[in-house]
Amino acid sequence: MMKPEDLKLTQEWDKVFPKSEKVDHCKVTFPNHFGITLAADMYAPKGAEGKLPAVAVCGPFGACKEQSSGLYAQEMAERGFLAIAFDPSFTGESGGFPRAMHSPDIDVEDFQAAVDFLSCCELADPERIGIIGICGWGGMALQTACIDTRVKATVTSTMYDMSRVAGNGYFDSADSKEARKAAREAVNKQRTEDFRSGTYALAGGVVDPLPEDAPFFVKDYYDYYKTPRGYHPRSLNSNSGWTVSTQTSLINTRLFTYAGEIDSAVLVIHGEKAHSCYLSRDAFKLLQGDNKELLIIPGAVHTDLYDRKDIIPFDKIQNFFETYLK
């Protein structure tokens, strides 16, 4: 028996982007198969009639639905789609304990739970469901497309393969047995310390104050998560970050084993100048079929695709979903 948790949801508008007068908005909740209740914002085009094509949106990794995913969802609703942006398990307004924890298996389950909800929502057409994943949740969206045949089309935006970054380091700089052993030893030492203390140590969000010699991609994250542009009090990246020990599952897991077996349509979007672009380029090489497309945005950096509506290719995303959600 699925028994949802009783979540305390904020009812006032507290997003980092303006509310659109072209859509109706409400909060919804739904359980996943692990018994965790997820909180989501649902956006529907005003005056829409009949069953609508629907999309579920999540990300970036360590963000909340009041940030990029909500902006994407609201924009898609303006364009005629029913859209939900949800907080992953253990984060934001969603349930689950301990807080700030995560597992790639549960991440995929969260996306599948969102598809469960949309498949049974009276406003949605269950045969026309797509998903959008941003940053680290782009990787989880692609992983979901590997397993969930109800997903007819997937968009990844400024995608991270979090399992590759956890196992190999940024830019594959720690891709060796010795480096991975050191990472395993560190995270397992932390697990022992957490158990002994009865608390979970937090890794910290985006570094603050920003060091003068910080690499550009760190400055890029700071500019979004730590400034009025994107700061939100429920965002892990804007505040204390994930638990240190949440790295355990990512270090021991690799995504995209069955990416070559995805039959449904996939659109992979990334900024040309993003430090993370190699992750999308390499993931795209795993995909098969003429319904797969890689779109590189000239001059764009990683967080441009978080909220820069003049850079995010929403016309292309709309056309992609209209083509394949039919």
C-alpha cells in the first residue's frame, strides 16, 4: 500500500524566477517505490483543454525545484505542455531521511515516480510523456530512459555524468586505481565517523567566499548559486551541500550501461564553452538511432543553460517534444 508522507509545503511563490500569468500553478505530491513522497510544482497552460503532452523536469544536481527545473517547467507550460518540476528524495520539500543524501538508483526511481504521477494525472496524456534533466539530473534522465519505456522523449541540458565525475574526478583527472582507492578510503572513514557521532557530515555547497584563484567553472557555479540570480534557502548547492558519505554509491556505480538500447528519442544539449561539455559529447556517442541529436550551443558556459532564456534553446526543445510526443 502506497502511503504518502505528510509534507509541509510552502504555498507562497518563492521561486528565483518570475511567475508567469500564462500558466496555472499548484503544488502536488506523489510517492516513489521506496516509500518516499516527492514534492513538485505543477504548471499547466491557462485555458488548456483535453489531455496534454506532459514533461517531468529535475535538476541541477543539488538544486531545488524553485531554481532551474521550475523555470524549465513553467516555460514548457507556456508552450502548451503540462509540466512538473520535482525535488528529489531527501532534498527540498520532498520527504526522505536522512536529509541531503542520494543514490543513483533512487534518483532514477524519482524520475519514474514522476512518470507514474503523470501517467495517472487527469490532465496528461499517458502516451505522450517526456522528461528533462538538467546538469547531474541530465545523466539521471538518460539513465531513466534506459529503463522506462513510458518515456517517449528525453532532453538532457548541460548534462553531468555524476558517476564518471565521482569515479574519475573532474576531467578524468583521477582516473586510476590509486586515486579511486584514496576516495574509497576517505568516504568509508567518514561513514565510520558519522556512525560514531550519530550525525552526517556535510560536504558544503558551492565554495563561499570565492577564492580569487578559483577556476572559471567554480566562479560560474558561484555566480548562480550564491547570488540573487539563483540562491535559494532550500538548495543544497546554495547552502551546506550533500552529505560527504553520499559519494559512496556514486563511486561504486556507473551510468549508461544500456544507453545504446534506448529506442526513444533523445536530445542532448550543451554549451560549447562549458567545462562539462565532454560529458555530453561522450554520452551521445553511446546512443543509437536517427532519433538522437546532439545540440552544442556556441559560446555558452555551463550555467547559461540553467536560466538564460535567451540562450536555452526552448524553441528547439518544444519542436523536439512536439515531434516525438504524438
